Amino acid sequence: MNKVLLTGRLTRDPELRALASGSSVATFAVATNEFRGNGKERAEFHNVVVWDRLAQVCGQYLGKGQQVAIEGRLQTRQWDDDRGTRHWKTEVVAISVEMLSGRRKRDYEADSLAAQAEPGSAAGDDTGISPNEAAEVGVVSVPDTAAEESAEDSAADDEQVLVLA
């Protein structure tokens, strides 16, 4: 069985490329730690390749320093260069990538700037934030304070405000 499970941090931003066939491919490296006895650690670096829609998502949302969990398989490629020297490269072909440390800081800043640029717009559906991400970040409800509305009507017309910690 060829199965790899890794948890580590990205050492650089993913490189996203589009192939002539229309497929997308993203490549990045993940650093993992091997804990040895007596409080010693050894870092190991793994090259990761992701294809198609998952590659696009990784290119958009992942960044250097983020912690990820990866599931995939090992693949070794070999080729000869112009001098006739044979090279080998072993990499992890990911089928699943899970973000463990949330979104990048610059994504939060971009959402915040976009919300400030549009007066009167509420955070939520038009920001592209999923309900799970909203709960993770902390979306709170602010009731509309119009005096003529009843408590039931104002509860239905609540605006959502994104609170960035």
C-alpha cells in the first residue's frame, strides 16, 4: 500500500501553474519534525504536488508558514539532463490537503479592506466566507435599532459583522 500522511508547515507559498492540457498543478514543500530522545528534533522537508481543483484551492488559500495535514501517495520520477546525468525526485502526490492553522493574515486584511470600501455592506455571504470559517473567525450579529420595528422583525433583519481578532 502506498499511503502518506503528513502534518507540517509550508516552507514557501505554493507555485500554481496551468498546463497546456488545461489541468492545474501546484507544488510546495512541507517541513515536518521528527522528535528524537533527549529533547532533540530533526527537520525533514517533503515536496508536495497537487492537481486540478485542489491545486487551485491550495494556490489561493495556502501560504508560507501555514500548518497543513496532507494525505497522498509517494511518487518517484526520473529523467536525464542535457549532460546525460540521471536524476531522481521523490514527491508526495496529495489527494487531500487540510488547513490546520486557518486562513492567511493577508486574506483577513483583504476582506477587511473590501468591507470598508463598500459602505453599508454586511459581512457574510458577499465576502465569500463559509459558515464554518465565519464561526472560526467570530461572526457576531448586530441588531437593527429602528424604534418602529418589533423585536421579532429586528431579529430577522440582523446584520452580520465580521470581527477580526
